[in-house]
Amino acid sequence: MKITGYELFKVPPRWLFLKVTTDEGITGWGEPIVEGRADTVKAAVTEMMEYLMGKDPMRIEDHWQVLYRGGFYRGGPVLMSAISGIEQALWDIKGKYYGAPVYQLLGGAARDRIRVYCWIGGDRPSDVARAAKEAVASGYTAMKMNATEELARIDTPDKVLAAVERVAAVREAVGSSIGIAVDFHGRVSKSMAKRLMKELDPYQLMFIEEPVLPEHNDALREIARAGCTPIATGERMYSRWDFKRILADGYVDVIQPDLSHAGGILEVRKIAAMAEAYDVSLAPHCPLGPIALAACLQVDACTPNALIQEQSLGIHYNEGADLLDYLKDPKVFAYKDGFVALPDGPGLGIEVDEEKVREAAAKGHNWHNPVWRHEDGSVAEW
């Protein structure tokens, strides 16, 4: 079997899909995307696919090594996201060739279903108690919210109090049986992270996500001492080598590699195995589309230390299209009692509605995240 062609589709709300074709009529889908940099990643995929044309799609590991090492310069969000989407598509082809879900080719299922969580409150968290109640009524048993809006490097007590009151309102609204995660989103300096960690401790959070930017991961030692809430991070880390140091340091409880940014299915499975050796859980980052989520579920299925899965249905970014819009059978992601069943179809386990993808790609998108500023006019972390 040989790779004979590929197409890229930039579709709303902010996604990029890749279709890879073969001479045996088997096609594979991937989702190579950096949110807000779709055209940049599209160019990187185009460059990489030049090498893969005419190659055997089954040699996934070898192709990954060439794409990662063969260009001399390596790593980072753009190159690794391009590799990720290509790798997902190759696994989709391989699974379809053997008539099995990808996770069956990676050791088989380690569970029957995986817990999922939803987002509440938006970029600038508001009305979170009502949203939390609605999420529970919809069947979710876990949710995530942003902690703050813009936050100065050292801010006033009222900003800390506002964040704590929002979390307290959610905990009061849903009770103690519901998981609540709070995302600092890299908006918080080390100084403020320590304050917030201490003040949020009483609310027994599932985890606090990205308490500082990944370039400040060395500060996690100090931040971890401020409370006992589990710390999660990793959405802006792009390979096993990026995760090596934080796992060895021992201050992270949950890692969150993104299947569309961190090298794809097998690379994240390798990262998860590293984490398992340090008694660290996996919760893949995925505020993305259905192909990325399908790839995540393949890894969740065969990974013993998988904890919970992020998914984007109804997320505040999804304007103009949503998670299920590009699937022929949306029931593959049917959530029940806060869980989703493992996909049992071949490959990634989904059937992309190509007609809808082509219609949406004709419209395209030009999504970029907002640029925030502090009161003094300096740039704030979003």
C-alpha cells in the first residue's frame, strides 16, 4: 500500500482537517492544528507530505522519526502539530486496514469507558453556578472553568476573592460528588499562583491546570508547597522530551499533552507510559474537533493511568460549528453518566462527513485568540 495524495480542510470554528489517501482506497483523517495558526500548520503539513508521497503508510514509527529528526530543527507547536495530524491519519489508515480500533493495535483496552468533562463560564468566567448546574443536569460528573480574567503580576486581594467566590459558588451548586477543575491558563504569575492555590485548597478541586506558563515550570516546586490541590499541566508541551523534566521533578499530578500538538497517538502513549512510572495521571488536552477527540479516546482506551478526557461540545470557542457537526454518526460520542464508551469502529472509530467538511472548508475561518491588555496598556496573558 502506498500514500497517493492528501487534502487539507480549514473548517469552522477554528480547526484544520487532513485527509490522506492510498492506492488501495483506504483513507485516513487527522487534525493538525495550532489554534490561531491554521495556515502556518497547513504549510508545514504540505512540506512534510512531500516526503510521504509514495511511501508505505503502515511504517508509522519510521515516518515519525524522519519527520521529527530529518529536518534538523525540531519541536515546537507548529512542527509537532503538523506531525501529529499526519500521524493520526496514518493510524486511521492502519486501523482500517486491519479492521480494528487503533487501541487494539496498541495493546488493547485497559477500560470500558472514559470519564469526560465539559467547560463552563467562558474566557471571562461568569454565571458559573448556573452553568455548573446545567452541566450536571446534562449528565456530566466533572467540569472545568477559567479561574480569572487578566491578572497583574501582583494583583489586589479583590481579584483573588472574586476567583475564590466563583469556585465556592460552583462547589455549593453541585455538591461534593462532582469534579471541578480550575484552569489558570498561564494567566497567573508565580506570586499570584501561590496565593490562589492556598485560597482554593478548601474546595477539593480535581486539579488546577497550568498554574504558571510552561516556561516557568521550575516554579512548580514552590507553587506545590502552597496547597495540596493536584497540579495539571502540559497542553503547551510538545514531546516526551518536554515532559521529561517535570516528571522527574515530581511536582505535577496530571499531565495534559494534546494529541494534535504533542506528536500524535503513539507519542502521547509514550508520554503516558513515562508518567505512569512516576505515578502521574493522563488527562489529554482537547478543546478541538472530532478527529482530535477520536485520537484521544484511542489513547485513553489503552492507557492505565488515563484519568479523564476533555472534549469541546458546547465550549465557548465553538461559534459557527460544533464537535458533532462533521460526523456521519454523532452517537459515537454519546455521553452517558459522565462517561463516553470506547469507539469500536476501525481506525480512529469515526466516520467523517466529507460532504459537510468540504462545504465548511469553502467558507473557512480566520480564528485568532484575543489580545488582552492590563489597565496600564501592557500585554496580558490570555
